[in-house]
Amino acid sequence: MNFKMNIKKLDERATTPTYGSEFSAGADLYACLDGDVVISPSKTVLIHTGIAMEIPEGLVGLVYARSGLASKKDLAPANKVGVIDSDYRGEIMVALHNHGTEERVVSHGERIAQIVFTPYMSAEFVEVDELNETVRGVGGFGSTGTH
């Protein structure tokens, strides 16, 4: 399913997001930088994209790591998944974290993350005295086993 997404280039050097293939779920986001940015081990740097989006109401933009960047250069969004709400009109930025042991360099025009658009539902929270019983009940972390 396709829809039109209005974007605004906040910097003339910004790159419009692109899909890597016909069936890619995520559109690549590109760094928009004045020069190379060095990310030291265990550090996080906010990387500009130079674009803003008009995400339609009822959708959210979820910013995920690019698998190659994460597995080969140890760089992934610090918050694991960034959430871009439909009423946000500011610049899309990615907080890239270096999970590795070596300095990493991010250059202008490099693909730094991917954004997936998905519908969401809002909840009306209702306080109750009891919740419905389930087989699992209050079993928490690891309570269903490993196999």
C-alpha cells in the first residue's frame, strides 16, 4: 500500500528518503552534515537528516537501525526505536549510539537509519480493581521458558 508523504527539506543538501527495493518496509534516512562526525565507543551523537515530514494522522513513523550499519559499524539508534508522531513538524534526527569498541565516522549523505510508517491505536485507560485471569497470570521475564 502506498500513500503520499509530504516532506520539507530544511537544508538544500538533504537527501529525500528512499526505499532500497520494491518491497522494503523501511525508507532509508540520510545524514545531512557539514563534515564527518566521529562517534566514540559508548557515545551517542544526534545526527541531522535535514528533512521534516507531514506524517498523516493515524500513522506513526518508527525509526529503526539499518542492519548493515548496526552489524558492521556498531551504530544504531540509542533509543532502539525512535517514535515520530503525526503532529511533529520538526527536523527528523537520529541519536546514533556506538555500541562497539572503536571510533566510527558518519559522513554526509550516508544512510543512518530507516523509517517505517505504521498505523497505531490510542488507549483509553480505565482503572479497575481486578484484571481477567489468564494461564500465564503474573509470570514475568522468562516465565514461559526458553524453548
